[in-house]
Amino acid sequence: MGRARARVPRRPPFLLSTIAGAIGLNENLIDTIVSGIAFIALPVSVAIAVLQYHLYDLDVVVKKALVAGALVLLVIGAYAAVVGLLGVVTSGNEAPAPCSSSRWCSGSRSGR
């Protein structure tokens, strides 16, 4: 009878695996890279097709988004102005005390 050989699983001879093995990369790293590229390829290709062939009216959408963003900034600015003005009017102080005369700025907080 002949000698029994131990069965060793072989990796498939893919070009990418061969190149990766030659430069010392791990097989799991190659799988991760290929999966990442495949995951990103579909949305990128759809975006290229939409922008290249004007598949949707993106001009209208972009213009509406810019107008909405400008209105939001306008409302936030008006709110900040009203709150700041009301804060000054209701506090009774026109300006805060300068730092040199305040106890909190000089470092002694004991109140002596």
C-alpha cells in the first residue's frame, strides 16, 4: 500500500490572491478591500448617470435646497437678534463690567 497524504486545503489561484501573497497582504484584508469597492461602486455609478444624463431635475432640487437653507439662516439670525436685544433691554445693563474691576477676573473668589 502507498503512503497516505494529508489533505491540505488549497486557495483558488486568483490573480488578486497571487499578487496579494507576493507583496505580503492578508487574504482578509483583500476581501475587505474588494467588498468596500463593490459596496461603493453602485451608488457612485448611479450618481454619475443621474448627473451626466440629467435623469432627474436636480437643478430644481438644488435651487430649492439653497433657498430653504438661506431662509433657515435668516430665521436663526432674526431669532438671535431678537433674543440679544431683549436680553440687553431687560437686564438694565448696557455693557458688562470690564475685567479689571471684577473679582472673578483677578483670581480672588473669596469675596474679601
